[in-house]
Amino acid sequence: MENKETRVAVIGIIVEKRDSVDALNHILTEYSDYIIGRMGLPYSKKKINCITVIIDAEQNVINSLCGKLGRLDGVSSKAAFSNV
């Protein structure tokens, strides 16, 4: 079996529409085998939630996750990749 190269990435997610939270959690559960950790913080002053996800996966898996998150209504996400 071929060893696939993985990268560590930090995905920052901002949730502006609470109705999208269930779909967001469902997507993150799909990728749970790759997720190292996650932290979510509500910011009541702006009525948003901020989530950070740390993931170790192949580049195409990370891109797929970010693409699914980006299609959710009221959800913004960006990824920063490690060089190793």
C-alpha cells in the first residue's frame, strides 16, 4: 500500500447563521478521522461563532472539507497549511 503525504492545516470557520450549525457539525463528523482537534467560541457581541479545526490529511481531503464548508449558508472558512 502506498503511503500518502499529508499536511497539517488550521481551518478558521466563522458561523453567522445558526441554522447552518447542524450541517456544519455533520460535515466535521464526516472528516473526524483526520481532525486532530477543534475549538469553538461564541462571540455574543457580534452574534457569531468562531471555530478552529486542526487537521492532518492529504491536500485534496482538506480542500474537499473547505469546499463543503464554503457552500454552507452563513459560514465562512479559510485554511492555512503547514509546509511539512
